[in-house]
Amino acid sequence: MSNSNKSLKVVHLISGLTIGGTELQLFRLLTHMDQSLIRNSVISLIPGGAVADWLREAGIPVYSLGMKSGRPNIIGLLKLFWILRSERPQILQTWLYHADLMGVIGAYLAHIPRLVWNIRCSDKDERYNRGLRGGVVKILSYMSRLPDAVIVNSNAGRVLHESLGYKPRRWLKIPNGIDLESFYPNLEAKKSVRNELGLSEDTILIGLVARWDPLKDHATFIHAAQIVINSDHHNVQFVLVGYGVSKNNIEFRTLIDRIGKNYSKNPEKGRLLINKLHALDERKDISRLTAALDIATCSSTGEGFPNVIGEAMASGVPVVSTDVGDVRELIGNAGRVVNRSNPQEMAGAWLELLDLDSNKLRKIGDQARDWIVSNNDIKLISRKYKDFYCDLAFVTKG
């Protein structure tokens, strides 16, 4: 890395700052970065979000373009231009597709020296190839030579986007980082969460932390929950956490009702589904809720590196995940990997883990945490970003 006493200014442009995997990854990355060397600020395409408040509390400037989700407009672009002209960063780092597109235009208009995209997706659901989002991805494939580099958090993400026509000047893989000071084995959390939910201490909790979004495939998780309810494991309940995951969400409630009525051969057990599912909506105590689980789950149809799996592993919790991104490499022997959109396989993996004795489950949890400590400590990942930014800013553009 080139040596210099000059601090770098990096502006991060992101689609939104509600609580989600990418948004939390950005927050943890910036709050663990060397503030004396890298001066970060964040611009959100849409207003508000809990992560915006957290960033401000950490002393990181946050701006909003005030746009509607998924709808770029000329007013937002003008705001982006004026913010970039005011901030004058050496690097504009964009996160997620709509921000990538806005970033190309904003960097050109404001004469930002370096532009970097950050890609998080690896196995795109077919629904993401249609409509405005699909159009944006196609446009970006033609523009992919414009940024100085494209960062991916998985090998699978690079392979997918190469198949979509991405041909950047440089690919760089930096996996997600996990905050080991927040995510760790916590017996007190197991007790307090069960007490909060009105459950006995010996209740088995299987959980999914994911916002309400087609990509997260809550239907598969809920189908699998009904299968387990139909089994002989009577002491299992399910926790769902994430923005929009609430029984006040009509789509979510309708999904539960439909599965409970149609998926169970026993109507009585079908009615149990709504009582055994605890939908907690968006929460700030994700580390506590994760540590309380006996099994953590990712049911997504397309992610490069599911944060929820890394966080559960750091918490010493065995995991079951759909086969997305680099998840097989990540999980190793720390859980089970199942095919996407297959509730029978997911339920079978849960039941297989539940049939293990406590010592074997504890060993799986210990192996999981050891892997994350060695490979995905947020301090290590933050240094990788810092070194990359410094190298990028201080080299002569060829």
C-alpha cells in the first residue's frame, strides 16, 4: 500500500438504510474503519431508516436524496451532484444496483476520481430479471467497464454477473465481516428471549432473520415449519425477524393462514402454525435474538454471503441454509445446506440437527465460531477495505 499522511474521503452511495444485511454490513464496516485515515460519509437514495440514525450517532455524516424506492429521478440526481461537489471525495463507493446506476452518472457529473461498485447478489431469482430492476441490471452490464473496480462478497456473485455480461476492469472479492463483539455465544440471551416470548426455557427455537422480500423466500421457511409441527417434535417454535415480517402484514398473515390450512393433513396441527410462529418485525437486538436460537436459517433464493449465517456461526449457533452464493464454503461442517425452495429438505435438515445429542450440537457451534473468528472478523475485513481504498486513491490512473 502506498504511504501518505493524507486522509482519504470516501462517499458511500446506497439504495436505503433500513435494517438489512447490506445496510448493517456497511454500518459495521464504517464504524470499524480507521477514522484517522479514511473519512467516510453516506448518501441514501431514499429517506430515513434505523441504520441512518446509527451512522449519525457514530459521527458519520448521512445524506438522503429523498427518492422513492426503486424510482430514480432527476431531482435526486441533482441532489447527488450537489452533495458530491460539496464533499469532493476521492472515491465514490456504491452499494446495490440502483446506487450503482446513480453513481455512474453522479461520479461523471461531479468529476469524482475513482468509482467502485459493490455487488452482493449471487443467485438471482427469476423475478429479479423482470421489470425495472431487471432493466437496471442489464444497463449496468453495459456500463461495467466504467468503475475502477467491482467488489463482490462471493465467488458465486462474480460468476453470476459475468454471465450477465459484466466485464469490469478489475474484480475484487472481499467477504462480509462479522462483529465478534456483538455476536458471540450468550446463554443469558437464550433465557431472556424465551421469557420475552412467554416460552419455557427448554423450548427449541428455529429462527430466520430476513426482511419481507421475495428473495428471502419466507414461504419455504413457513412450509418447513409446518412439516416440523406435523412431526413428533412438539417443543419447537419459530422466530422470524425483519422489516415487514409482522402479523400486521396482510401478505405475511395470508401466507401463514394458507399454509396452515392446506399444508397440514391434520387441521388441528395446521391451526398450531400461527401460534408457533413469532413474527417480531424489525428489531435492533439482532445479536441477542440470534444467540437465543437453537438453529438459525437462511431460506434465500439468491445471496452471495448471507450475513445472518455468519452472525449465527459467530454466536455458536448451528445453521441450515439454502445453497446460495458461497454458503457451502462458509458453513462447512457447521450446519446443513439444502436446495433452494425445498421445504421438505429444510425441515429434514432441522430435524436431523434436532436429533443430535447436545454435545454434538455444541461441537458444531464451536466449529462455526472458530471459522468466523479466523476468516470473517469485521476488523480484518475493514482493514481489507481500507488497504484497497488507499491503493486505489494513490496509484496513477493508467
